[in-house]
Amino acid sequence: MEYITLNNGVKMPKLGFGVFQIAKEDCERCVLDAIKVGYRHIDTAQSYFNEEEVGNAISKCGLPRKDLFITTKVWIDNYGYEQAKESVLKSMKKLKVDYLDLVLLHQPFSDYYGAYRALQELYKEDKIRAIGVSNFAPDRLTDMIAFNEIPPQVNQVEVNPLHQQIPAQENMVKRHVQMEAWAPFGEGKNNMFHNPVLLNIAEMYQKSTAQVMLRWLMQRDIVALAKSTHIERMKENIEIFDFFLSDEDMKKISELDTKESLFFDHQTPETVDMFVGMVSDRKGKI
């Protein structure tokens, strides 16, 4: 495993196991399988509805708490100072931990300033080792850094070969915020697993296209979250530390960038409307 050091000195595994869209009935098994094959970084969120199952796996895995890096995210409807703080403490109970390694604000909407004040306070109380945001565009991230006592340690955003986020990463590097990639495979959209460029590179290294994508992220110093419900695929995804892509290969992948999200643009009114609807649908369920 490779590690990066956050701007507060905390070490974070560069490859994590994400549990987005893993059903409650499968989640505990999947996390136990992920830990079994070597993952030590587990990423969940209040809005994934599986924190308790992740907590069950953490308590059963047999590893010391210090050997795991656990992330959760505060949902929009829990923003605002008091509610955010209460929700994080509730997440800790669900996850069966007395501290969290990383807590992120999941989306750049509603009262994220109030919620971030709560994260800063919990950080000072040693209940959270690192704090940050998710899906914050460069202007919003820069604003958070400029007007808060504790700068975000991490910004988790969509990064994959078709949406490479080069300017966003340049801004994060400049401001000492670690980029973390969700959907590193783009959920297979645009036939990404069968992209001819990626297939050709994978063949040269006798690796899968998924392994090539994850290795590409490692070499860009981006933390990545891989997800699978199959232990064989989990094992394959973590076997990326025994090869390096050449500069030429990295350049070929860089030319795949469309500079457009495969999902949605967080900076459009339509996306805000979509998340307002999601908040309404999930009211009282988180």
C-alpha cells in the first residue's frame, strides 16, 4: 500500500474501498472481504444508508482500530452547526468507533459553513483526525480555505480518465488539499472498461483496465476509492503496487480527457434542484 500525508500530518492510504450503492444486506460481508484482502481505508457516508453495516464489519474484522482509516460524510440535510455535530456523533455510534479518521461535507449546498464549524470543533476535540469536503469546485474550495481556521485536508471529487480534473488538482496542490477520486472507473460509463487506449496499455502490463486506471491515479498522487462486491475483483483492484506506467502511457491516458463530468455538474442550477429533491426524498431517513 502507498500512503500520502495530509496537510495536518495524518497519513492516509492512497487506495480505499468505497461502499456507495452496496446494499445493506451485502455491505458487512463486502467490507470484511475488503479488509481480508488488504484494504485498510474504508469510505462510507450518511446518505449511503450502510454505516451500521460498515461498523459491524469494523468490530468483527479483528484488526486494531489504529490500523484502519475510516471516512464518512455529512449529508446536506444535516448541515448547520448543531445538526452536523449531532449527526457525526450519531455516525460514530453506527460505525462503532470512538473517533473517525476523516469526515467530509458531502455536497457544496445549504449551510455548509455551519456544518464545517462543527467539523472543526470535533477535530479540536480529537474525535476526527482529518476534515474536508466533497464535490467542491475550485472557487468554493478556495473560499472554504480562506475563511476558516482549519483548512480542509481533503476534497473528494469525480476523477477518471474521461474527466481528469487537471485545473482542480492544480488548485488543490497549490493550497495543500489532497484530491480524492470517487468513481475512478466512471461506473463503466462510455464503455470505459473497454476503451481501446486503456485496453492496449493493460495488455502491455498484463493487467486489467481497472488496474491501469487505479495505477494512473496513484501516479497522479490522487487517493482513489475502488468498489466491488466480489472478493476476486477486490483483490485484483488492490494489486496495483507492483508496476508503474511509463510517461508515454500517462500521456496517452491524459489525451482521453473530455473535461466533462460523466454524471452531473455541481455548478448548475439543475444539479442544485436535483439535490433539493434528494434531500426531500431522504427526509427523516438518515
